Amino acid sequence: MTLMHESTGRADSTREPTGHGGVAWAAHGEEEPPESARERVNRRWIETLQETRVAQTGVQILFGFLLSVAFTPLFRDLDAFDRVVYTVTVVLGASATAALIAPVSIHRFLSGQRMKDDLVNTASRLMVCGMVLLALTISGTLLLILRVVVPGLLAEVLVGSVMLWFAVCWYGLPLWLRRRSGRRRGPPGTGPGRPATSGRPRS
């Protein structure tokens, strides 16, 4: 009886904990199991929707401001160049709104068609396009405001500086992080912290 009890206790002590979140994997310090293709596309779609909501909020507020400018008394005092800037900016804002809301419309039309892979890829491209249009809309709005507030060439210089900062934050920084991550991972098949092994057998 004592021997049976001890063997049972040893079996229970070596049992790995299970549960949500891969507790058994975390207990040994191993990486989480790879996600399936369906889980991956669902995760990408949820991330795209969350990012789109943030961008939609910004472009809607900005577009609403642009629409209200045409009905203010100061709009009549704008010269021809400022009116051109305003017109181009409004068109860019409307285009950015269309690109950022398009994923929702496409999902509604393609729901149940088993085309989520195509939907996610298309939504990602529309998201990038909408962000570019949003950046241009912000630059046009900033130029329109600064030309009224700041005299001379200083307005154009400030707008150019702000747009350069946009380019660094929105595009330059992600590309730099991707390149640095690629260098850190090393050649394919050598994960982080795993140096490439030579063809010589271990002694």
C-alpha cells in the first residue's frame, strides 16, 4: 500500500498544469504553440479594425472642421491660393475618410463568403492608403491655418518640418524597427539567442 501511494504521489507531482493561456508551456519557459491559419487571420482582422477606429476618429474630426470653415466669415477674405489649398485639402479629407471606412463596407458585402484572407489583405492596403491621405489632409489644414496666423514664408517652412516629423514617426520608425529586428534574428532558422551552428558534429 505504501509503495502504491508513493508511486501515485510521484505521478501526481510530475503532472503538468493545464488551462487557458498555455500554462503548461509557460511552466517550462517554452514559446506558445503556433497559431493556426484561421486564428492568425482572425487576429489580423481584429487588429486592423482597432487601428482603423483610431484613424477614423482623427479623420472625421478633421473633416468636420474643414467643412465648417467654408461657412465662416473669414473664408470670404481668403485669396485664390488659399482657396485652392482648402479645396485640395477637403478632397484629400474625403478620400481619406472613404479609404478608412472602406474595410467596414467590404466586410459587410463579403461576410459569409469565406474570403477573410483577401479581406484582411485589402483592408491593410486601404489602411496604408488612408494614412497617407490623412497625413496630406493634416498638412493642407496646417498650411491653411498657418498662412493666416504666420506671415511670409515661415508658414511653409513650419508645415514642411511637421510633415517631415510625420514621415519619421509614421513610416521611417516602423521601417527602422523592422530592419533592426531582421538583423537581430539573423539568418532563417536561427531564432533569437540561437547562433547558427556549423556543420561539424558535437564532440
